Amino acid sequence: MATPPTSKSDFPWWLAAAIVLAGAAALFIATSNLYAQVFTTVAKGIGITIFVAVVAFALASAIGLGLALMGLSGSRWLRQIARFYVEIIRGVPILVLLFWIAFAGAPAFVAAWNALTAPLQSAGYLGELLVRDVSLLWRAIMALTIGYSAFISEVFRAGIQAVEKGQIEAAKALGLSRAQRFRLIVFPQAIRTILPPLGNDFVAMVKDSSLVSVLGVADITQMGKIYAAGSFRFFETYSIVAYIYLILTVSLSLALRALEQRLRRAHEE
């Protein structure tokens, strides 16, 4: 029989090695004129990358929670609508969805908006909306929002269903309304189950935000593409791009793991 691991064997040696490598890479970048120049150029896209990931994830989480509640509702029609959305969206690649929203969905939205507001436009209260008025940045955010909301809804649904039915029945016996049961009983317990996969989806969102570069959005990847195309320094440029993404994703993973452990300790106490 294998012996249980000791505390020494649980030490995160991988993290120590990663920190050493990251520190060595940072020192090398700081002392190399070429790599420092590449880093300065590519780092200009960090703000856009974080903005896209945070906004798209927040919107996707809100829609995903709504879809999960629809899927668990007593209405057959709501359940079928939620299931239709989830299955269809999950079957479309994010990149394809990005192109569709950017070049087909946005023009369709503009046409529909102009048709609905035609009387107001004729009266001079509103101006005509043009396709170019819908920025590529927000088209990219909406595509990521729609794509990830289908996956996040399944995370919420699984977490909510993991709550023991006996506690829900006890809350009903106490006279709590459906909203009160969800807010006071179900969600506080479900969040412990939901948080790990939800955190994984957020890290994946940060990485998949690089897809917005195909629309010319000035994120990390796009800034790297522009620099590499002008300088032909592909190895140096994409090494820096990978380094920045690794710093972002590993830092997020560690922060989420610390939050999970804190919630676990609070629950045990």
C-alpha cells in the first residue's frame, strides 16, 4: 500500500520552479534591448486583453446563471429554450461565432434597430445607426459572451443541482419563497461547487480573448502580430506574447486556488 504524501512532498515545487524561470526571464528582458522593446510594444495590449476578458466573463456569467435557472424551472418551455440555446451555441467554435457576430450579426442588428426606430429617425429624434458605429471591440466581447454563456450555464446548473434536496424542502417548510431559498440556501452552498470550474472558465476566457486579434482589436496577440510583421522578429515576439499570457493565467489560477481554500476553511469552521 502506498504511503500518504508528507507535508514536504506537498510543497509546490512546480510553482517555485515557475517563479525562478519567470524571474530569470524578466531579468533577461530587462537587460536585452531587443526583448525590452518587444515587451514594451506587446504590453500595450494587456489593458485591452483584461478588459475584454473581464467584461465578457461578467456578461457570460449573468446570462449563464439565467440560462441555468431557466433550465431548472418548472416551465417546460423555459427548459426547452435554455437547452436549445446551450446545445446550439456549444456546437459552434468560438472563432466561427466571432466571425458570425462581427460580420453577420452586427449588420443584422443594425438593420433591425433602424427598422424599429424608423419613426423616431424620421421625426429627427434619433440618427441612423451605421454598422461602423458598432465597434469591433464590442462585437468581439459579445461573441465571447455568447459562446461562454452556454458553458457557464452548465457549471451553474450542476452546482445548483448538487445542493441536497432535503435542505430545500426544509426551507420550503419554513415558508421561504423561491427567491429566498435560492439566495439564502441554494446559492451559498452551490458556489463552493461552482467556483473551481467557473475559475477555469475565466482562465480559458483570458486565453481565448487572443482570438479577438483576428478582428484587429489591439490586444496582446494583435500587438505581437503587428510588431512581428514589421520587424520579422517572430521568435522573440511570440516568446514575449506567451510569457505575458503565462504570467496572467498562472497568477489567476493561484488567486482562484487561494480563494477556494479560503472558502473551504470558512465552511469547515
